[in-house]
Amino acid sequence: MTFSIAIIGAGPAGYYTAEAALKHWGGAAHVDIIDRLPTPYGLIRAGVAPDHQSIKAVTKRYEATSLGEGVRFVGNVNLGADVSIDELLGLYDAVVLSVGAPHDKPLGIPGDDLPGVWGSAAFVGWYNGHPDFAGLDIDLSHHGAAIIGNGNVAIDCARILAKTPAELAISDIAGHAHHQLEGSGVRDVHIVGRRGPHQASFTTKEMGELGHLERAQPLVRAPDLPPLEADAALDPGLRKTVTHLRSFAATPRGDKPITIHFEFFRRPVAVEGNGKAERLIVETTRLEDGVAVGTGELHAIPCGLVIACIGYRTATIAGVPYDTGRGRFASDDTGRIFPGLYASGWARRGPSGTIGTNRPDGFSVVDAIVADTGGAGKGGAGPAGLDALLEGRGVRVTHFAHWQGIDAAEVARARPGAPREKIVSVAEMLGLIG
């Protein structure tokens, strides 16, 4: 009897789970990769920085999985509205939630609801052309922007704000964002972190890129750097990153028009402004046993744009146990929520790790499924049952061949030097495929 698996989410976690299923069952399984968008690839398409095209090359691997025997991409299907978890559990032998963590954690400070304050999922989605965020009104008229967080997403946001239109033209940044950034008034980008350089989560490559921007110079306050001899205790990757920061601190101020200010030891306490964000109030901190402790000294950072890069949460789903404290589904270490229902990727472990970190998650989940079922199907209706259900509800489903058509159209309409011009409207996508 054929084993059937429904994987919810067509991002890295979903594809690595499908790959693991193929390795275990070969052609003896039916794997449906279901996504609410008509397009696959999740954060590879809408989260990875548009100027990091080499990272997006991993989609070739996912394409091979999509074209594998027994695998289908089932797009434009919204879990909850179009089909429920209970219905999927009745149709398939196993259901895996690989939905990521698409919601921003709130800043939780006064003024965080003012216009001009955005979470990084929204801001990154805007410049990457995610249909949910393509229509946002991002105001870039103020000279200052404050980015809260000391990880690579903060670096990505700063780099996109700082690059010239020519530097961005060869990326796959969404056309509306590229146009708006051409007229940006942002000249001071502040990257704000509660702790210091030794506690930051930046990686070497992303940090090094900041030193080679055409019109922007990164600045670090030398007093924020620990004694040089303290770097010896760091892991090699962080040591190289801190070396970049030391280089920025030692570089004389030049005449580049944009400055990227590293604001270490600054804790955001409020966003203020007259009906919109105009300044971020930060408190100077010091470290006590590795913990940032406020000193009471306040400082205002003038800014009309505030981007919170402080983490993400998985959306709750009715009937699925949820760990509120960790912002993810409540599963065991293998990804088992309960027999029959599983989670992989950020939905299992929270927003951590790299793209490749999702691969062992997929294999762990498949091992748990085999342990629970013996690898034998229970005779559910599987993909045929899903097709009948969705057809009966009038759901317009897209498959991988449809995505290939959208992909070809995006490539064909690309501006000179760019890999593609993304279609950012679901209605336009569906109209294109007919």
C-alpha cells in the first residue's frame, strides 16, 4: 500500500522533508508539498536577500525534488480556509507542518505601533516582493533609519538601504522597492544591539560585505570593542567578524554619503514622534555576567524608519499544540507533535540555524513517522482525496508546471543584468497561468 504524506509549506524545511521521504520510500510514497502561495521555495524566494543570488541556487535541488516520482507541489491552498488539519489527517498517513515562523515578534515598547515601525518579516517581504507585503507604504524620506537586532537580517536590511541603485539593479529585488530606494533620503543607518561585539550574531561574509559598499561606510565606536586579547576566546567565525568590526573602527571617516552606525550597548526603550516614528529612544547598557543591564543613560536616534529584527513566531493552528514561550509548535526532539502530525524546520525548533540546518530536521521527522507507522500506509484517500475536496470547494490549485510558467515570465521581464522581475500579485500569477 502506498504511503502518503502531506507537507505544509514549500520552503527549505518542506523540501528537505520531502527529500528525506523520497530517500526512504522511493517511488512507493505520494508526497504533496502544499503551500498557500502559488509559488514554491518560501524564504529562499521571499526571505534571502535579493543580492545574495548564490544562496538562492539551492532551489535547483528543490526543483529536482519537485520533479521526483510521487512528489507534487500543490500551491494556492490555504490551510484553515481551504482545508483543515483534521481533514488532512484523515486523508494522509502523515502530515508535516513546515510552515516556518512568518510573524515578527513585537518590539513591546511604547510607540512600537507608530507608522514607520516595521518588523523585519514585513520589510524584507516588501523588498523581496512577497505578495503579503508588496503593497506596504515604506517611508524612506527621513535621513535616519534604526534597525534593531544584531544578526544577519539586520545586516541585510542595512545593506539594502545603503546600496546604490546600480548595485541593486543586478539583484532580484522587487521593482517597486528598487524604484523607491532610488529616491531614498536615508543617509544614516543605525544598527542597534543591547550587547556588544562579542555577543553579536553577525557572520563573517555579511559583515565583510559592508566594507565594500560604493556609497556607505560602516562606523564602530572604538570604546565599544573589548580588549584585543579577549578575541582569543572567541570561536573562529566570530573572531573574524569582530576583526571586521575592529577594521571599521580604525578606518578614518571618509566622504561617502551614507553611514552605517553600529550602536552597541543600546537598549530600545521607546519610539517617539508626532503621529509617526521620528526618533528611537535607547538606553545605554553594560554587561553583567553576559546580561545587558540598563545604566539609566538615555539617547535619541533620529529616524523615520524603525525595523525590528528581533525574531519570529510560528502562527498558531486550531487544534495543534503550541509552545507560546518559544513561538513554535509543541513537538518532541524528533518533530513529533503526536503520532500522525509532525513539524520540521522553524516550526519545530524556532527561528534558528541556516538553510541547511533544515535538512537533518527532515530526516528526523521521517524517522519519527516510520517509527510510528512502520512505514506502512493506512489506506487513506491521499492526494486524490485532497484533489476532490479542493475541487468541490472551488479552490484554484497550482502545480509545479504552473510555477515553471511563472518563473519563465519573471525571467523574461527582468531589467538588464537582473535574474528576474518578480510578479508580486497572486491575482496576476493566476491570470498568467490561465
